Amino acid sequence: MDTSTFDTYLVNGNITIFCGTHTDMFKHDILNSSLYAELVATQRRGDREALWLTYTDIVSKFKWVINSRETQGTVFSNSSLLKLLTQSAGSALPPAEQQIVANAFSRIKKLERGSLAINTIIDKLNSNGSATAGGTHALLNIVRKDKTVLTLQLSFKMPKVIDIDILDEPVLKSINDEKTSIRLLRSSLNELQYNEVRETVINKLGNKISTDLLHIPQQTD
């Protein structure tokens, strides 16, 4: 696979990476439906499990076909978001697409510190933080070349200062709360059935499509 072909978006601060080439309509359908699910989950609040359940329930109603669910209570130290993601996805994310994710993270890190994209990611992680548990979580979608969608919720101890370096530098530790720290959803979009709900999703989102979806530039040099 050509690991230079990918597209990266922020969906209300959550990273979504499209591996390989996909049509604009398919990408918009994934982005819009996941944005709506994320916004509703955030409004309802609750702990990371409640947020996850709300998010996954809504995307399934919007024609994401759930193929499998996995949870892990992994204990880790000196890890990075990239390492957590690739280890948690396991065989569901082949090496070529693991490299795409690494390339996408590298592209984000090349953005200027203080840029809108980096600030949006950091603000999202801070807002996901729980003072009682001392942790936060990141929600990520990786869309494989075959259109399989891997959705991961990765939870970790809140660093003293959240910096974009957490993407690929070993600064993350697990939360000692005996709860599930990693959740993985494997799904695919039923594109034919989504045709029936596309306008509903767009209408529900309104101007959120222009304010809460951010495309990471193709070139950052």
C-alpha cells in the first residue's frame, strides 16, 4: 500500500484518519455521522464508559454496521498515543496502515505550535479530563483502505501539561482506577442505507459541519 496516501480530520477535536483513497461523499458521511454522535455524547456527559456507549449507539443508528467490540484493561507506562493505538488495534490494523497513522501523527506535529488544529486537539483532551479519576481519553477513528472503520477510546493518566508530544513520545501512563482503559469498535458504513439518513444528519448538524470539522493540510513543510 502507498503509505503516502491519507487524509486527516479533526471531528470536534477527535482525530480521524482515512487510509488510502476514498470518495468525498464517503468521507463526508463518516465525518458527519461521527460528529453528530460525538456532539450528542458530549452533551449527555458522564464517565468515559457512558460517553462510549452513547457514541457507539448513535453511529449504529446511522447505519454503521458493528462487526466486533473489544475492551482491554491494559496497564502501561511510558507509552504514546501512537503506541497505544497500534497495540490496541492489533491485527485489525495491518503494518502498512499503522505506518499511515504514524505519518498522519507526524504531519500534525509539524504544524505550528499554537495552530488551530493543535489547540483543538489539546483542548479536547483537557475537556475529556476527569479531576476525580485524574485521567482523560482520546477518541480516534481510523478508516482503512477497505472502508473498515476502527474506533478506539484510549484512556490514560492526565499529564501535568497536555502537549501535542503525547502523539508519539513516551509520556503516558495508565489510570489506576481498575476500569477499562481501552475500547475498540470494528464497523463499516452501510452506504446504501446511509443514503436514507444523509439529509437528516446534515440537517441535525447545521453549521456544526463548518465549525466542528477541521481538515489537516496535506502539506505542512
